[in-house]
Amino acid sequence: MAEALGVASSVIAVLDLSAKVFSLCLQYSREVKNAKDDIEKLGKEVAAFQATTEELQTLIDGPRSQELKASQQLKSAIEDGRLRLKKLEQQLQPSTGRKRMSRFGLRALKWPFQSKDAKGTIEDLERCRGNISLALNIDQTVILQNVDDRTTLNQLPIAYGASFDSKAEEHNPTCLPDTREELLKEVECWIDKSKSKTIFWLNGMAGTGKSTISRTVAHSRSKRGDLGASFFFKRGEMDRGNLDKLMPTLAYQLALSLPGVAFFVKKTLDGNPAIVGKSVREQFQKLIQEPLSEAAALAKVSSPVVIVIDALDECDQEVDIRLLINILSQVKVACPQLRVFLTSRPELPIRLGFSEVRGAYQDLVLHSIPAQIIEHDIIVFLNNEFEKIRNAFNLTVCIERKLPSDWPGRPTVQSLARMAVPLFIFAATVLLDQEGKSHGSQLEQTYGPILRSQIVELPEGERQEVIEDFKVIVGSIVTLASSLSVTSLSRLIDIQSDIVDERLDALHSVLSIPLERTVPVRLLHLSFRDYLVDLNNEEKVEFWVDEKHTHRRLAKHCLRVMRSALRRNMCNLPFPGTHTPELQYACMYWVHHQTKDKLEPDDISDVYNFLKTHFLLWLEVLSLLGRISESLGFIDELQSIVDAEEGTQILGFLHDAKRLVLSYRCIIDSAPLQLYASALVFTPKQSIIRQTFRHYLPEWISLLPRVDSDWNAVLQTLEGHADSVNSVVFSPDGIRIASGSNDNTIKIWDVATGKEEQTLEGHADAVNSVVFSPDGTRIASGSDDDTIKIWDIATGKEEQTLESHRARVNSVVFSPDGRRIASGSDDNTIKIWDVATGKEEQTLEGHMDWVRSVVFSPDSIRIASGSDDNTIKIWDVATGKEEQTLEGHADSVNSVVFSPDGIRIASGSDDNTIKIWDIATGKEEQTLKGHADKVRSVVFSPDSARIASASDDNAIKIWDIATGREEQTLEGHTKWVNSVVFSPDGIRIASGSMDKTIKIWDVATGKEEQTLEGHADRVWSAVFSPDGRCIASGSWDGTIKIWDVVTGSIVKSFDASWNTTVLSFTDDGSVLVTSTGHFSLDFRDVSTSHSSASDSQLGNAHVAVKVDGKLGFGISRDNTWITAGGPNGREVLWLPPNFRPWASRILNERSKSVVVIGCPSGRVVIMGFRDSL
């Protein structure tokens, strides 16, 4: 006993000295800069010495202090340590002289050791500490050997391989440095805080790294000395899959880890040898709770004791899981120092267990940690593992085949990490792929047990019912294009929500299932979907999901939902929120599901019947959801899977449907109910949509306008610019169009939908020319502000401004290699610019007037330019020298273009012609005549076989180069056409006009717009007869026409001056009063068409014109709507561009029931309306 007391007093002395030395080391660390490494190493060794001594003091203060037999050896080791620490303290003490120096701001401390001396001191302390540990181990071994045989700890029935450091867990990893840092800090804080909850529940889906974290926590706390025990559950491995040996195993480890606890475990076993056969609760109380409490009371210190329990979800019996949670939650009062770190998947029995002990635990959900944190940790993991793979590979191959040090590269690793989040196991699977190892078993090990747990104890009949329900419910969830809540999902798939709830209760480990009924159910990771639909698993996995069959079933459900819910103006406008989520889903994704497999005949019939009855209703909902543009893609998808022979009717319907959406997309988008008004009223007579849905035609229109019989060549009209469109161009991939306008902006449009994507603002004046770079990533623009700007399409930001021209820039073009830009200007020059630097490379001078057009040859070697000096010049790009001057035009050359094969040049001129030139000889090959006004733009088709030209005569013409013949005339613009361009595939043409629109034309059909028989030019005026049965109109074509209001046909036509304005009928309707300006009037007999009187001396005399005084229907002030109640009245019928009046100068006579419109094309539109809408 005296020896033990001697050891105890020495221990106290050593602890006091080690604390002082450690404090001195800290002081030196702060103030001495030239020996950081030595100071840090010495400090660490002193701290380790102190920790070993504290462990010894705990043993001496324990119940077996009197049993220490190796005390002489222990006393010698401790005394040696005391002397060494005493000497070290003296060496580290600052001298009195040093203290005085510190008063004057001089560095007070100087490290007293050379590096080799410090190393020797550290080694002496290590050796001394080892001797103490050896003596201590001898003592503990002797103590344990003295435990009575029948109650030795070795007789406790333990689960072998369950501890974190067992052979079974040897090759399983811990967290890498620099990963899981925040989480591990949170766990450490929970352990150290005295008021922490007993349980820390870390839960997460399969594969999120829970066991790796458990091993890391166990390893860390073992080094700290406060790990009491660990138990890693593992289903199917002997005693690790149940609670039978859990408590004895934990007690055995506690006794070995904490000598102070071992005595009380022995005491329990001595007093109750049958305790290991008692209930789990009693085992816990007697073998763990009471020994921990008694040891803590004796030591009078409440240091934390950590128990790590991993993978509780792999415990076989659900009732045992809930029991264990309940037991652990009740020990806070008896064992406040106990900390149980527990991990599991969020499966139903565990969630139920914790729901019963709310407030007794702290938790953290792994898959809810911010994605960027998990991504960082996975990147560290991947880099570490790829380094191993790289090093192993490089050891086996020659130098030429060795992988570089940064393999596989940062972008690859980042991409893989993003795909893996939040699953570390997914990243591990990728690595197995890289190593050429089979990884199918990885996903099976992760997901198989979870799924099989649903049916493991069920009879065969119930098993099949659960599996079939799973395939329908979960199969739908993993196949949905967008997640739905349980409520909406049940309505979509027509299964009661309580059945859906019941089937999902067991799947919280693989699905995120919120408590809120309106929040969607989501996959925790896509690998679960991959596992279920993998074709290789069809025979191996009971829960395998037939993806195509599921898509087909979902498509039918979507059609069912839409048939039952869609109706006209179902929201009473304008709020889409009144659509249920399942209806919104059905409208958005029925095509997605329908097109995952080829349409069978019954599918075609089902879809066609739906479209014939619900197409417009479906479009209305898409419009309210802001997704009308996407309908074009849906139509394309349906067309792509219909067999041309079996589906002629549905294909015809879909073609017509697409034309309707292209023509009316912009108004459907902003005013959905115009689907049933404008879209049907102005659609061609032969349109399948018009004929199918004619019952929707507005009843308040008594007289429909005469319309074309079929669709013309105009696919779309893009409206958005506030002024003339001067330039249009397709992107190289044909997906976008860019347009430049007098409104100083460039707009970028989606060709498929006609939707405006971006507006680029920055020019201070009109934009005359726009062009895409060859790679489609940039746009260059030339402007009246004398500059060229280069824009980044992805961001819409201006990259560069090129300044040097002294006048407006009329034309810009990229070289085919994308390295240069050429620009033509009113300063009579062409400039060549380096795109990378923005520097001007050359100025080409030679033209005697403004340069209207510049273009590079396909090989980037030459530039062609057209000028107001009536010539085309060809220049050598490398030298800047003029090679040729092509003369032949009689007026300004507005446009020049090389053929794609580089053999010819085409030019368009103010002399109304297009000329084709042979580049090799400089000779004119052909002159194409047909335009009635200036040719503003010419372009070759991609195959060099055709030319398209745009003119001030408002038309585009397509010409056959081989014959020089005009193939087509495309009419639809209402003002000059400034620019024309072929799409890269040659199928479409885009044109920009002074009428502020861009039109997209179908080259294949090239059908001319069918204009009602009538005027051949702009209609300037129109007036009603007194009885309202006739209308008279005057036009620039030099005619006056009288129309029958009821039939819309022409009653009479007679010649007049081009500038004749129709003013009024006389009261009896027999005479028509007209004016040709200059205050002259003309009176014409309606029956004979003869002029009955003319008087040019009337001066400013007022002419009384009697019109209907009632304010009924009319035209809005911007000419785009028919209104009820005057120009500012309610907008009721949108007017397509080719049905609008000519600007605001048109005289729109109003009556209560009839509106007449004179169009720039010469079309006269007469419409009758009923009194009430």
C-alpha cells in the first residue's frame, strides 16, 4: 500500500511539472521564430507524457490501487520522468536578464537548445513514457489475471468482428484528411459538451458514407482515450445482425478500455453469473449503466465515455431496433457522461423508434448536408483513389504509356463528383469501373437488402402484391419527368393515396419522402433508378421496373387526367395556379412518356382521338403555364415516332397543328383565349385545325373574313423590334437567328419556337449588319454609330468595340476561320480586324463611294465588296491589294456574296437586278431580272444551286442559278425587305423588313400567299354606304372598288388616280365622293362609275360625310387588335401581321356591326360582329 502511495505522490509531481513545461513550450512557440519545428515536437511529447501520467493517476485512484504489484518498476519509471522534466523546466526558464530586455521591446526569449539537443531530449521523454506504459500494462495484465475464473471477462459471450478495429473491419476506410470536417467537428463538440444529449443519430441513405464516418469517430476517440466500445452491425454475419451479444460485447470492450469500469463489470458477473441470459434492458443496466455510474462516482470525474454503434438498420428484428433506441434514450440521468454515436439508414422501424423518444437525441441527416460540401469531400476521395490507380498503373508500363501526374484531370474529377453527390458509394463504383472490376454487386449490396426487407416475412401471395404495387408506384416515381407529391402521384396513377403511403413507408432510405403532403417525393440518388431499370437485372431483381412499359402506362394516365379535367377557359384567366399539379404534369409530360416507345396502332388511335377533341384546350393550359413554345417540340416528338404509312391522318393533323402554333405563338402566349378567336378566324380554310374545331369559332362574329385556302410559305413572323429590321442571319447550327434593327438593338431568336432569347443593347444608332462567328459563340454588329461590336452569345455581354471608321458601318462579316472581321463603311473603305486582339490589321481603299457590302471567300483568302460607285471589288486579304473590279450594274451595289463553292459571286443592286459573276475571269455570267424595285440583299443556298434575293418591292425571290429562272416569289412583308438568308440546311429562309418583322419561310413549299381578289397595292381609304351594305375603297393601284359587305365580293371596280381618297357616299348611296388632294373633289355615279361632277375651286370647303354615330367595333391605335368600344376599347380579336391596316393613315370606318380593313398587300378585310360578345 505504501508503494502505491509513493507512486501516487510521484504521479502528482510529474503532472505538475509536465503542465509547467508545456506552458513554457507555448510561450516559446509564440515568441521564438527560428525553432518552430523543435518547439512544436517537444510540446507534443510533453503533452503525450502528461496524458499517459493522467491515465496512470486514474488507475491509482480506482478500486484496484492496492493490487498494483509491479509498483517498483513503475515507481522507477515515474521518478526518471520527474527528474527529466525538472531539468527541462530549469533549462526553459527565462533568465532575469532576458526579462529586463523585454521591457525595452527586445525579443525576450532565445531557444536554449540546438536542434540535436532538442531531439535527444524528446527521445529521452519518449523512452521514459514507454517505460511507464510498459509497467502500467504489466500491472493491468496482472489485475485481469487475478479475476476469478468463473467470472472473468473472457467468459462474456461477445460478437467477434463487431468492434471498429477488428480483423473483419481491417480493410474498411476512415475519412480522408480534409473531408467531413464540419460534421466531425459537430460530433466532437457533442461529445465534449456536458449537457449534450446521450444519442447522436447520424442517418443517411444507402451509400452516403455513414460507416466510414463511424470508423473515423471510433478511431479518433480511441486515440483520445475516451472510446468505451464500438459495435458495427452487419446483417447475415453471425452475431452482428441482432442484439443477442450486443450488451456483453460492449461491456467486454468497456472493461478493457476503462480499467475503472472493469472492476464493476467483474462485480456484476460475480453477483449474477446469469446476467448474460437476461433481457437486453437488464443486461444494459447491469453490465453497462451501473458499472459506468459507479466508476464515475469513485473517480469523482465525469469524463465522456463514447460508444459507437453503426448500421442499426442491419439489425434483423424491428422490435429490437425500437427497444435499443428506447433503452439508450433513458440513461441521461444515471450516466450523464455516456455518449452513443449511432448511424443508420432512415428506415421505418428506426424512424418510429426515434419518434417515440423525441427530445432525447441529436440528429444529422447526411444527404441533407449542402451539396457543395459533399462534392468537395468526394473530390478529395476521388483524387486520392485516382492517385493510387495512376501509381499502380505506372509501375507496370513503359515511360511512353505512363499516365500524367494530373490524370484524369480536374474537369473529369469535378464532373464525376457532381454526378456522385451525395453518394460516396457511387464514386467508389466509378473507380471500380476504372480499374476494370465488376461493380454490379455494389448497387445490389446497397439497394437489394432495402427492397427485400419489404417482403422477407410475407407469404407468397402478399409478396407478389407488394412487388406489383412497387413496380407501379415506385416505377412511376423513378420514371416521372418531374417529381410529384404523394397526393398528386396517387391521382395521376389512379391509386388511393393511403396505399401509396403504405408502400413508401419502407423506402425512406432510397427516397426523400416529406411529411408535407404537397412537397414532391424525390430520389435520393439516380443510381437507385439505374438499379431498378437496368436491363441486366430483369431476371435477377424481383423489383425490376420495365421502363418502356411504365412510360406507356404513364402516358395513358396523363391522357385520362387531361380528358377529365381540360375545358375551355378553365381558369377563368389568368391564373394557372388553379390547375392541379397532376394536370399540369400531364399537360407537360404526356408526350415525353408517349414517345419513349414506338406508337402501336391502338396508341395512335388513342392519341389522335385526344388531339381531335382536346388539342386547343391542351394548348391553352400550356400557354397559362408559360410553356407554349415547348408545344412545338412536343409536336416534333410525336411526328418522329409515327409510322408514315400507318399514321397519315395524325401526321396531317400534327403538321397543321405546328403551322398554327408557329403562326400564332406570340398571341397565344400572351392571350391564350385567342386560340378560339384569332387563331381559328384567320387560319386558312383548308386547315385541319380550323375544320376540326370550327365549333369553337366565336359566335359574336357574324361575318368571318375571307382567308387563304391553305398555308403559305411564311412559317413564322417574329415581332419585337421597334423599327425596321436591316439584317438577319442564321447561326451556324441553324438553331438561332440574329437580327439588327434601326431601334439600335440586336435580337437573338429561337428558330424552333420563334421566341426572343436575348436583346443586345449598346449601339448608339441603327444596327445595319449582324453576323455569327463560324463557331456560333459570338455575334459581330455594324452600326450607324461608326462602330463594330463583338458580343458573347452565352452571356449577352459586349466583348469588344472596334473603332476606326469615320462613318456608319454598313456591313460586317467574319472570315470562315473566325480569326478576322471585315467591315464596309460610308467612309468608302473596308477594314480588316483581328478578332482576338480587336486591332485593325488593314484598311482597303479603292471604292469611290460608300461600301454597302463585304464578304469573305470560303477559303478566307479574298474579300469581295459592293459599293455605291456601282462596282464590286475583289481584294487579296494577305496583301490588301485589289485583284479585280467587276463593272456592269447601273446603280449602287447593296449586297455581294460568294457561292459556297467559291466559284461565283452574286450581287444585288439599286438597278433592280441580280448579277452572277465568274470569279476566275471576272466576267458577268447572268443578270436576273424580276424585281420591281431595288435589290437589298442576295444570298446563295448552301448547295450553291439557288439564290434568294430581297427587294424594296416587299418580296423575296428564289432563282435557279443553272437556268437563271425565277422559281418562287415569297410575299408577306408589308414594307421593304432589307435582308434575306438561308438556314444552314437550306430548308428555310429568314427575312428582315422595314415592317419591323422577321419572317421564316418554308423553301420546299414556297407557296405564294393567296390574296383575295381585289387591290394590287396599298389601300389608303375605305367608307361605308349609308345602308351599310357596301364599302368603297381607294388604293395606290389606281382603282376604287365597291364591296358587298355580306359576301365580301367586289360589286364594282373603276379606275382612279393612285392618290384617290374615298371620302363618303351621298345620303342615298348613289354617288361616291372622292378626293385626289389639292382640295379637289370628284363625284362618281355608283351605278355607272362615271364622274358626274368635279370642282377644283372648293378650296377648304368642308365636305359633310355621314357615318354611323354609334361607337361599335374598331381598330386599336397600334393596328394590331379589333376592339369593342372604339380604339381604346376592349381588345377582342388579334390581327395577324398580314391582316393589319397600313400604318395609322388608313381610314377605318366603324359601324356597330362591321369593320373594314385595307391592307398594304391590297387585301380588303370585311368582318361583321354581333351586338354582344
